[in-house]
Amino acid sequence: MYPLKLRATNQWLLSSSSAGFHEKPAISRNKTWLSNNFPFAKNFARKSHSSLSISNALTSLDFVENQQTEKISSRSAANACALTPLGFLERAAIVYGDCPSIVYNDTSYTWSETHTRCLRLASSIVSLGIQRGEVVSVVAPNVPAMCELHFAIPMSGAILNTINLRLDARTISLLLQHSESKLVFVDHQSRSLVLEAISMLPLNCKRPTLILIPDDHDHENEHDHILYEKLVEEGEPGFDWVRPESEWEPITLNYTSGTTSSPKGVVHSHRGAFLLALDSLFDWSVPKQPVYLWSLPMFHANGWGYAWALAAVGATNVCLRRIDAPSIYEAIHRYEVTHMCGAPVVLNMLTNYSDSKKLESPVHIMTAGAPPPAPVLDRAESLGFIVSHGYGLTETGGLVVSCAWKRQWNELSAAERARLKARQGVSIVGFSEVDVIEPESGKSVKRDGSTMGEIVLRGGTIMVGYLKDREGTSKCMRNGWFYTGDIGVMHPDGYLEVKDRSKDVIITGGENLSSVEVESVLYSHPAVNEVAVVARPDKFWGETPCAFVSLKEQMKETPTEKEIREFCKTRLPLYMVPRLVVFKKELPKTSTGKIQKFLLREMAKALI
């Protein structure tokens, strides 16, 4: 059984009745897989004679010796090892064996212990009957088990599927069915949710086995399930983990957050995960043995790839079950945190926390997920956070564009530094290319910082494709590019700035209006906590901007709609000023913290 295997099927990438795939794939089989499943790879398949990375698949190498030319094969067992981030764990056990790997409340492990625990887990997963290429799911917060399962599941030969624990039972059930998950590791707090999701599966769908991850202080219902620690105890410490035969084999299946449509299953390869991990460390200048706080959910694109990358530098993973301002500040102080990641909503939460104080030591924080308003960046840096800004999608595996900082920018004013840092930037060193193109012609837009177009990407970390969705894959991966669906501009210095999702651009009187620009101005208002600007249908203008605003709780006097509009009029062209301002206690968000603008658009329509 090898469901997510390298061959063409009518289901595309998934066939429950497929034959075994335990031997090394033949050359012709890999060519067929590339050609049939990925139309954009046909030319590559002709050039490559193996399952190696296309860029490394040289057919021969000529050299001259004693005036005679010989031909030797460039591919051998010595140089054709499949790229995978799983090897980082083995190295960490040697180099950082007695150094802390994971800390969580009163629990702590060294890298040597983590390596052994992951081998034991992988061994137990195989003993449960999970075969190479089958999907194993995890529903858990940022606890030690989540760190370990990022290695243990793929080390068993299975494909890791981390599910957002904030989803409802119906959505989780759909994901389990779509992925044909065979095994589900579930945190004790999500047990009833997952059991409900499993009960909703169709009768003809085989139920996955449930493994319970209990808490140290909660032993209720433990006797009803296989326990996580029991798998660790009973596994083989010397297990020979299952290495990928091809670096193109899937390592993870992640589902998009579904801000604009239903979630899609994004398949990433060992190769892509390996490249992203190293690129991310290099681009962020992560030193050896940092103390990393898990304020970014690991179920969100595998923590932007850092779930694997941190092993390469022997980091201390500080796990955090609850992600809120008090918990984050307490962990920063207790563990002397040096690095963390978080969406702009986390930055906003930290800067608006009433008891926030300037940090004793600087903390590097990488933010992405939505364009962060410059005022939020400015406030974060005033507290002692060193903010880096990047851009990526579930389909890129993590951040592939970052705002590479220039020394001369340090001489600028705080407001100007924040404005520059709010831009997404340039491709990271190991990523090939980023561009902004005109939708009709496919040509690059002018580098003037104002001409908008669609952002396209090209690089080794791009997904293999969407699970069971060949049409969707072909639609977004064409002409040698991955089409993001995001709208942006390219500045004269070559730096990208994301303006909007294509569906979020507001067209008023024929003018394209970036909701992000309006939101940035509104965020600079001292009373504004969160804001989202969406299109509201208008009989005369076509569309007009409508602002949904939540205010800070500690404000003694709250602004009126008229005062908010007057504030915008002094800072924006009149056509960009919101015609309507709606105050809400809290804005609707996805399970990963992104504001759900499609819901707000429906609300705006109802206000006509």
C-alpha cells in the first residue's frame, strides 16, 4: 500500500488500491509520474533520468585525462542521497546531544533523548500497521509531542498531516476523509472534537486509529485509547528509520486555511522541506543554539518549516500550549527567549497588552501571514522586539520572500524604517525568483511602487501539488510560475510589497483601491485595535470601502464613526476614505488568526 506514491491515477496522487512501492522506482516510472501528474514538468522529465532533483539530474560528465575523453555517470550511491530534513535530528543528537531540545512546563529533553524518542515512536507507528506513504494526522497544540511527531511520522515512512485544532468537527471529518488518514494523534483537550469528527465519516470510510496525547495532570479517559507515551516506551530505540527513496516523495500534507474558499490539500516533498529549512535559517541569520518560543502554531505550514529547521542548529524548543500575551511574555522572561514567529495579529496583541514592558534583552520575531501595518511594527520595535518580515503561503511551505534589511536604513526615522520593513522584500537566497506580472500580458509590471499585478513565484520549495486536484494544480502552476492570487507592486529598488488578495481589491469609480493601505492608516489611530476594509456594493461607484473596526478595551473615550472618517481624510485621498465604519467587539478570524474578509464582505452587502 502506497497511497501518496509516484504514479498517475484517476484520483491523482492518491489511490487506496494501488500496488506496493517498496523497491526503488524505475526511471520510466518517474518520468511517467512527473509528466502525467504535473503538466509543467514534462520537459523536466525528458531531461531527467532519475528521481533526483531535476537541477541535479545531469546525465553525464565529460572530463579530459591524458588527452583522452571519458564519460562517467554522474549519479551514484555516494552523491545521490535524497534530500530530507529528517537527517537534522541525527546530527543534533551527536553535536548537541546533552543540550536542551524541548522544554514545556516541568518537562525537558535533550537532543539525544529527543532522537531516541522519535526513533521509538517511528518504530511503534510501523508496528501499528502503518505502511510507507500512508497519511498519519496530528491534532495538537504546541506541546512536546507535536515537535517529536514532525520527525517520528515521516521517519516511519508515513506522511505527516497536522490538522488545525481550532477547526470544527465537520471540517476535521472532511479532512480525515479527503486524506484517508489511517492514524490520528490527538491532544487530550481535542479528544471529544476528534471523536465527533470520526463519527461523521461515511460508513464506507475506514475509521482511523486514535492515539491519545494526555497531559501530565489529566488522566481521565486514558484507559479508552492507546497512549502516546506507551508507544514511546514500547518502540525500538535502534529503529532503522525509513529514508525516502526519492527526495520528491511526500513528507507532509497541509491544508490551506480556507480564507477565500474550501481548504486544499497541499503536498510537500522531502526536498522542498529540506531546502526551506536551510534557507529559512540562513535568511534570518539564526545562530547556533537559539532559544525559540513556539508562538506560531506548528499546525500552520509546519511552523513555517522551523519544526525541522531548529534541529539543524540545536535550538531549544520552548513549547507553549496557550498563545496569549501574558503567556508569551512570561515564557520570554522565564526561558530567556531569543527568537519567535507570529502573524501580525500576534504582534498587535503583544503591543496592545496593557502590562507590556520593554524587554530586558532583544527578541527576534519573524512575522508574516498578512501585510503588517507600519504602526504595529513601530510599536513592537519600541518594546525591544527586532522584527523581520517575510511572505509565503501554505503552497510555498514557509517564507520565501523577506525584507532584507540594509544598514543605511538604520539612519532613517522610526516611521520611515517601519514603512520600509512593512514591505515583503526580495526572494530568500535559496529561492529562485519572485515577480509581479500583468494578468493579461503576463509581462512584469513597472517597478514604480504603484502599478499592481499578480505575485508569481518560482523556486525549489513550491509544493508538489494539490491532493486529488490536478485541475487546481495546473491552474496555479503554469508558464513556469506559481500564481499566488495575491496582488502586489514592485518598488524601484526591486522590493515587493503585497497590496491585497485579488478578491480583496476594491474597484471604486474605475480606480483600484488597496484595502491594505487604508487599513495601515486606520491602525495608526490610537484607539484602533483591529481593522479590516472590504468592498461594499454601490450603485454609482460600483464599490466603496467599508471599514470594520474593533477598539482597544482600555480606551476611556471611544471615537465615533465621523471621527474615524475625518482621521482618514487627513491621510488618504478622498476616494480611499471608508464611506462606512462599522464597530465590532471582535473581527471574525480563521483558525490561524487571519481576518475572514469574505464574511465581512457579506456583512457589508447586508448594510446597503
